[in-house]
Amino acid sequence: MTKETNVEKTKAVLVKEVEQKFRLKKGTLDSLERANKETIVKLLSL
């Protein structure tokens, strides 16, 4: 059996996902890392 762990994504990883989703250049949203994590998750859900 494999042990399942609950790994939560960091804000940095979430920001990279937003950049990829909206096809932005890498580093465009670096300042977004200071935002609320919930805000970043909402952007990903668009």
C-alpha cells in the first residue's frame, strides 16, 4: 500500500499556473505571490 499525503500547493506554484493558463510570460505576475491564496485560486477557476 502507498501512503497518501495531502500536499498543498504554494502560492508560487499557483502563480505559475495562472501565468500558464492565461499564456503570460514567466514572471509577469510575480507580485501576485503577495496576494491572498484564495484570490489566486479564484483566478485559476476562471
